[in-house]
Amino acid sequence: MNPYLDTHPEVAEAIRSGRSVVALERTIISHGMPYPQNVETALRVERVIRNNGAVPATIAVIGGRLKAGLTPEEIEYFGKKGRAIAKASRRDLAMLCARGEDGATTVTTTMIIAHMAGIRIFATGGIGGVHRGAQTTMDISADLEELAHTPVMVICAGAKSILDLGLTLEYLETHGVPVLGYQTKELPAFYTRHSGFGVDYQVNSPQELAQALKTQQDLGFPGGMLVTNPIPEEYSMPKDVIDAAIDQAIRECEEQGIHGKDTTPFLLARVAELTGGDSLASNIQLVLNNAKLAAQTAAAYCLL
Ligand code: PSU
Ligand code: MN
């Protein structure tokens, strides 16, 4: 067992007894929404996981400890601190542990901690990818590299077109990460169901997803799988509204000279501000939708 890992007793017991567990990303609480809505949403996502037969393991770094599963008090603590808690990617984990600090995990670090704890399936909102203009900035999210190396299935709503979606797919192909579309052949773009890009395979049931994961593991492949689950039709946003907000946010990002680890949080916050409450409501709905599919897939995995 990793000396820096604290697995919540309920999560540890579920893993020991072969019950289904779903990991959740802390950024959903810290960086996506204001308090107290972030805490309410985090607890609601955990309830959806439970209602679909799995145990939730929300992941974070608290006081230099890698947490797989949080208590309601810890979720409250994180929600209150909000953006004051630093975004923690792979390169940050050793320093946070060494200094005993807090960190809000990204997709990358959630995958790392989930894998340490023995959790195979993880539900989130959107993943990082190849940024527009990466030809010169070399800004490519560590999420893609982690998907290539760490055997966790990530269930998301696709990627936002703050990224270059075409290059993101190319990168995943080069690194051998299968991109699966849940009941769709088209890569969803988070707020909208459409991107114009195709996925590698359409998969139609949680059972099929569970079988795909099991097979990849039986083959001894080291990496993960990316499942893209389109936002439910009734919550999807008009593509032109989102595209206009994203274009403006990217312009402002360039004008203000924002770069490095601050780029993604800046773009996400700006798009949310520009589109107001609509995008927040959509965001919550797609996370709930992904949590449900992840729990159903985890339950199906346990039966294999
Ligand atoms: N994209 C989204 N929502 C998110 C993120 C990206 O649509 O919440 C967050 C995730 O935590 C993701 C991280 O892992 O940003 C990627 O950051 P970067 O591009 O700096 O690697
Ligand atoms: Mn980056």
C-alpha cells in the first residue's frame, strides 16, 4: 500500500469485497462552481453513484495525503476553500505530499490516485487535451499522457472546444488510447452533443463498456480508455452560443498573456461567466449523467 494514500474505510471495504467503486474528480467541487452549490453538487453526484449500486470515491489531496474517498466534512472543507486550493497535476503530487499541502486533483492525478487505490472507473465532466495553437505553445494536457499509461476508464462528456479536438484525437491515437462514444459515433464537445469529429468505436451499454475494460486489462495493456458520453439532449446548449463564448475567452487569454497551468482554469471560468447560469446547469447535468453511466459500468464489471 502506498504510504501517502488514505483510502476511506467504506471504499477500502468495497474494493476488498469486490463491490463496485467509482472515482470522482475534485475539480468538480473546487474549480467549477461557487460555494455552496459546489458542495451540494458533489454530494448529489455521490448519491447518484450510490443509487446506481456503486460506492463513490471522491479524490483529493488534503494535508499532503492522497485521499481516495472523502467524508462529507472533507467535501465541505474543499468546497469552502474553492479556488484557493491549487490545481494538482502529476508534477505537483510529490511537492504537495512533501510539504503537507492541499491539492485539487485533475483528471491526471485522479487517475493516478484511483489506480493506487485499486479503482478502475472514474467519472468526470471534461478532460484536458491539445490546446489550439499547440504547434507553437506545446500546451498539451498531461491528461492525455496519463490515459496512455494508467489503466483507468475515464467517463467524460468529451472535451470542450477550447481545445483543438482534431489534434486531441490524433494524440490519443498515437498513444494508443481507445476513444469510445456512448451510443454515438460522434465525439461530443461537452456542452453540445456535436463536434464534427468521429470516435473510434460506438458502444451501446454499460455491459459492453465493462467488457471492453476487462478485455484491455486481460490483454495486459498498460493504458486507460476514454468514454465520451454526450450531454442529454434537453440540457445541451446551442453550438453557436458556446462557440462565441469560447472564441472570446481564447482571445482574452492571449491578450492577457495567460499561459501554463493557468490556461485551462482561465478559459473554463471565462466561458462559464460569459454563458452564465445556462452553462452551469448543463455542467451539473452532464456530470450526473456521467456518474450514472460510470456506476452502471462498475456494477457490470463486477459481474464479469
Ligand atoms: N476541461 C474541462 N473541465 C475541466 C478540466 C478541463 O472541460 O474540469 C480540468 C480537469 O481537471 C482536467 C484539467 O484534468 O482541467 C486539465 O488541465 P490542463 O489543461 O492544464 O492539463
Ligand atoms: Mn497545459
